[in-house]
Amino acid sequence: MRLSPDEIIFWQFGFVKLNATIVFTWGLMFVMAVGSKLITDKISTGHTRSRWQNLLEIVVTLTEKQIEEVGILHPKKYLPFLGTLFLFVALAALCTVFPGFEPPTGSLSTTTALALCVFVAVPLFGIMERGWSSYLKSYVQPTFIMLPFNIISEFSRTLALAVRLFGNMMSGAMIIGILLTITPFIFPIVMKALGLLTGMVQAYIFFVLATVYIAAATRVRKPDPEAEHIES
Amino acid sequence: MDSMTLIAVASIITAGFTTGIGCLGPALGEGRAVSTALSSLAQQPDASATITRTLFVGLAMIESTAIYCFVVSMILVFANPFWNHIIAQATGQ
């Protein structure tokens, strides 16, 4: 039994391998990039618009609203990065309805790459928003003793992000594989539906966690009293 | 018993125990989280959006501990490094 789509190799030339993870990642990238390009070519600002444009507008505005609700003041700045993370993971989970498709997020290398993007982006956005000294000072808050723990938490949450997504996507495929040998009739369909739901929830979780990390890194020390009032 | 059988027995039993015990804690935690969220939903239906979002994020974070156990047991059963080592040695001889 396969643990990840890394082991399906389509083409190999010496050191260079083309496995299912890379091929399906490229497929998803192609579908998303070309699809968005085709839709935005015929974009209209009038009253009549195509249904595909409506779809894109719903996705963009909803993502922006979700980012804002987590507590980021200027969601437009982080929308490209966070939206891409969400759309990639969600589409990878959604495309499992097609037979023969292996979700690239079911491989630990893909999820590690995504988590590393978050790992790099969080300090980057934090420094861009607050400046070097203010951001680095946040590591020794509340006291200097917390410095090693703050640094360890940066690494451990990256590991958790990667393993959580990998475990969930891998377990979905694995459970269906095991059930097919035990009860091959209707029950795997139910598990498949559950797997679709889990995939979407995991995409949302990945997106929200990345947003929360960025929000925590970019937060200025003293929030304005009005925002605090709304939160309480 | 030779070392191959020992490794197989230890891996299978440990894999079962890992998932079995590893699911206990998260199950209890998730039950508590959902029951608390439901009672606070009943008290404050206005805050349902915030509560539901926080609940989902929290549930996924609790569940990830169970997923870690599952990953470990899957590695023990299907991609056991010790088992592969022994097989590589046996075929090499």
C-alpha cells in the first residue's frame, strides 16, 4: 500500500523524477492560472456579468472578509498569499472526486513546502509591518526567559501545520483503500463524502492558522481602543 | 522467535495501541469542546459566527493530535524503517 503519491513515478531520467505529486500540482496550477486568466479576460463592471466572474468575486470577497474577521486591518495586502494557500489546498481536496486523481497535499513534501512558505512569510510580513526592532522585540515578550520557547514555537507550529494537513489528506485515501477490501459496496461512498468535508475543513484550518500567525506577527503593541471595545 | 517476527509483532501491537490510546484523549477533548460550544451557542445565538469559527479551528487542532498518532501507526504498519532494514539485509545476503 502506498503512503503518498510520491511513489507513483511517471517518468524518470537519472536523478530527475516526475512523480504523481509534481504532475498533479502542475495540473492544479495550470487549471487555476488558466481558469482565472480566461475569466478575468472578459471582466465586466456593468450590471450583467458572467457566472464565472460571479464565482471569482464571491471567492475573493469571502476570503477577504474571513481575513478581516481574524483581526488583520488591511486584508488586501495579505489576500494574494493567504488566498493562494486556501485555493490550492481546497482545490486539491475537491478534485479527489475525479477517479485517478491523487491529492498532492497527501504527500509530506507538498505540505512541508506550504508550511515553509508560512514559516518564511510570517516574520517577513511582521518586519514589513512593524520594522526590525519592534518585531524582534516581540520574541522577548513578556520576559527574556521566553526567548527559546518563542523560537521553538515557530518551528513546532510549522511542523504541526505540515503534518496535520498531510495526515488528514493521507488518512482519507488510506481509509477508503482499507474499506474497499472489507466492505466494497456502499460504505466507501459515505467515507468519500466525509473525506471531501474533511478536506475543505482542513483547507480552511490551514488558511485560518496562517492568517492567525500573520495577524499575531503584524499586530502593533497598542491596538486602538475602538477595536478593543468591539472585541470585548 | 527470530528478529524479523519480533519486529513484526512489536510493530503491529504498537500500531494498534498508538491509534487506540491516541484517539482517547482527543475524543474526550473534542466532546468537551463541542458541549461547551453548544451551551454557549444556546446562551448567545448572536455570537454564533465567532463561536463556530473558533470551534472549528479548535477542533482541528485537537484532532491533529489524533492524526499524529494515526500517522505514526501507519508508518509502523506500511513503511516501517526497521522492517525495511531487515528485509534489505535478508535480500543482501
